[in-house]
Amino acid sequence: MDAKNEKIRADRAVLSCGWLGTPLAAGWAAAGRRVNGATTNPDKLAGLAQAGIRPFCLRMGSEGIIEGDDSFFNADVVVCCLPPGRMADDYPRLIGAVAARVRAHGGKLIFTSTTGVYGSLTGTVDEDAALPPEEDAALNAKRAAEDAVWAQLAGRATVLRLAGLAGPGRHPGRWLAGKEGLKGGEEPVNLIHLDDVTGVINAVVEREAWGRCFNVCADEHPRRADFYPAQAQALNLPPPVFSSELRGGGFLIGKIVNNTRVKTELGYRFRHPDPRSFIY
């Protein structure tokens, strides 16, 4: 990256450019935005450049160390869609380091978290739900990552808690195909389509909805025992078989992720409100 390019401020920056980040960044570039895109894989740099994205290769070291060209963060809005992967122990420090870089460059941050932070809660859950203590280290790391964002940026960040991700290349029919004796068939499904994730991100930027937390989940919540066999059969795969045992005794087991806030505060209307009719 030459000195001239280092001084160019981008409208948007996306970390990292994977299944979610690449179409988001490419859409902005196609609309004429100046977009920085970061990947940890050097082999992807040429593809980003071809899509009109200014490419950066950043490496995530231990203890929250980010290695690479710091000018990536020179952007008005940075979207961090970096999953924990195998670095759960360092994840909160890493996300905190990202937030600190965004703050140092005077930008704002959208952090894609997960509805998994609700852990063992059951019933209908919204963004104000009190999160119970959990023993799962990976879950606690995700919660701590959200806290790290707020500690660094407060009113200059927004956290999106994404439900299960589906869309082109991620078809739920493959997830449980052929498995037998599965429990939890009566539990509701919480999924979100890629189109709606990018749509909500755009709505946050357009509305300047900073300092907020939003659940991002489709409107409808079919039963797992109905949804997953139908999805497998749509791909001509053997359907999963769920146990007939109903653990709920007639009451709701599992959780329904409430998406009211994203619709009322952002005025967002889901393009794919029902997982049973997602387009892949």
C-alpha cells in the first residue's frame, strides 16, 4: 500500500471478507462507495480488488494482536464480522483491539455478534434479556467480546446479534441430513438469510442507529422436527429423524428470538421472513 492510498479515507471497511463480508463489501463497491476489505488469506486479495474493494491482508495474532496495514481502519464505518473460530480464548481481546483501532481512526463500528449469547434462556428473548451465568467458555467469550466493543466505543458502535446464518452456499438441508434420534424436535428454529443481514447493516448506517443492540432473526420460527426434514428432502438428502420424546410437556422448550426492535427502530422489513421459503 503506497503512502497516497494510506491517506485515503474509505466510506466503509469490512473485516473479514468471507461468506458474509464479501457480498456486503462488493455491494457497497458496486454502489460507488470507497471500501476497504480485509482478509487473512493472501490468495483472496486479487478477487477483492477485482470487485472494486481495496484489499488488505490482516493477521490475527495471539492476545488480541492485529498484524498488518493499520490504514485499513481509516474508514467512516467498520463492519467486523470476524467469528471466534479457534481463537475463543483471545476473541474478546481481539475484538477489543479492533474497536480500539476504530476509535483511534475516528470511525464507527458494527459488530456482528450472535444470538448464541442468550445461552440457556428459554422462551421469547429480546435484547434486554438478562443473560444468566454460563459455564461454557466459548459462549462467555462471545459475551465478553460485546462488552469489549461497548468499553471502547460506547455510542459509536452497534452490536447485531445474528441468528443462524443461511443463504447461498449455506443450505440448512445439509446440516442434519441422515442423522437419527435427534432431540429437541419441538424447539423453534431461529435463522436469518444473508440478504437480510446485509440489509440490516445498511439500515443501521443509513439511520445512524449507533449505541444500540439488535436481534437479527427472521419473523417465523418453524419446529425443528418439521423444518429440517423438509429442507433435507429439498436437496434429495436423507431426512434427519427426531425423537418422539417431548421434553417440554406441552410448554415451549428452546427460545424464540424476538426481532421487534430492528423493525420498529430501523423500520426494517425482512426480505425473507420465513426460513421455509429462503432462497439459496
